[in-house]
Amino acid sequence: MQIATGVDAVQIFDSHGGHLAPPEFQEASGRWMKEIISRLQGRVGSPLPADGAHGVTRPTNVPIIAFSLGTHGNWNDLIATGANVIGIDWQTSIADARKIIPSHIAMQGNLSPVHIAESTPEVVVAETKNILEAMRGRPGYIFNLGHGLTPAAKLENIAALVETVKDFK
């Protein structure tokens, strides 16, 4: 439904994949992520009216992001899902993940949400710049947290993060 109404991307979010032993991940999560992605990619021709009818244009290639928290021993399984983008959580080095994930697959991540809740704006700026530098030149890189915001997130830290990403050259 979201693809049919024109979203820019969709994300499959697996917050519990890391609770599985690496050999169990593919059977319990990876294969289902792959099936969902395959079905989503097959739905590109949605049942909406013809392009332009009623002001709606059907998407033709909506990127799919796969994120699975804590599954660092399963990079090959995540790559095999067919996702266009792989989200990287904060528990691993994004520079190390960059060496493993093929360059035709974009990457997203991976500032620790703890920095947003418990650090100072200065620390957030420094950590954000470290990640951006590590990913400099990577085609399709998307800056993001390595998981979601917590209720304790400090607005001044969020502002520092947004400004740092916007100003990064």
C-alpha cells in the first residue's frame, strides 16, 4: 500500500535478529526478509490507475532497506535478501561493514542512539563527523541512527546532528 501511494523508500525493520545465533538467522529471519523483498519488488506494477490518472504516478523502482539489529555475523544473509540498502546498527563499525557490503548496495546508519539521549551536542557533532568521514565517497550512503530514538532524546542533540549532516562537505 505504501509503495502504491508513492513513498520514496520502504524499510523492513528486524529489531530481534541479533537474538538469534548466526546459523539460525537465515531460517528464522533472513529468508522471510528475502521473501518480503521479492514480493515487494514484484508489486512495482501496482493496481493504481494509469500513470497520471487522478494526479497519481506509480512508482517504478522504490528502494527497499533491510535493517536487522545485531546480526553482524550474517552480512551475507542480509546481502542475499536483495535489499537495495542495508541498515547498519551502532554495535558495529560502519567502516568495517563498508568493506563487506558490495558497493552496489547502499548503506544506512549508524550513530548510536545513546549519543542523542545522553551525550552533549559537541559529542554528537564529533561522532556524526566520524561516521560521515568513514562513508565519504560511498555511493548511496544514507546517514541515520543505528536504531531508533528513545524518549530521552535531547532536542539540542538532534539539532546538532541535523545541522552537522546538512553542513557536511
